[in-house]
Amino acid sequence: MVPKSRKEAETEVRSWGFGHVFTWTDGPNSYYPPHSHAGLTTHLILSGELTIWYPDDEKPAKETFGPGDRVDVDAGKKHEVWMGNGGCTYVIGE
């Protein structure tokens, strides 16, 4: 599979109905403590890995995603995120 360019990935995320779309890069082993967002967000992974878990779920489990994966987080859903050893670049749609 040939990786998408940043422009192609941003166009794809816009086609999913998101009005605010941008590409973000986190460094190796970056961490976001538990938080939530006011609206639905999506993340299309371009490179690296992202691990997410939802601490308020009945049976919380960490899931790791890599290039080409889409991760949606519902509005108001508390989540915690870790980036892999090589960091992570992803397109965010809000």
C-alpha cells in the first residue's frame, strides 16, 4: 500500500464531513492524559503509532493504531493517548 500524501489525507478527512482539518505530529512517546472534546473527532494515521484507551468503559482496553488507520472519538468520551517510540503523524478532523 502506498502511503497517502498529507494533502490526499486531509482531502479524505474533509470528505468525511469534518470542517476543521489539519495535520499534527507528536514526538516519540508523547502522552495526553485523560480528556474529552466537545465534538466528534477523527484521526487518520499517516506514520507511526498511536495507542488509545477509554478509562470509563466497562472493560477498558488499550488499542494501537498505525498508518492508514482511522480512529474516531465520540463527543464527550474521555480518552487517554500514548504515541509510539517513533512518534506519530496524523490528520485530525473536528
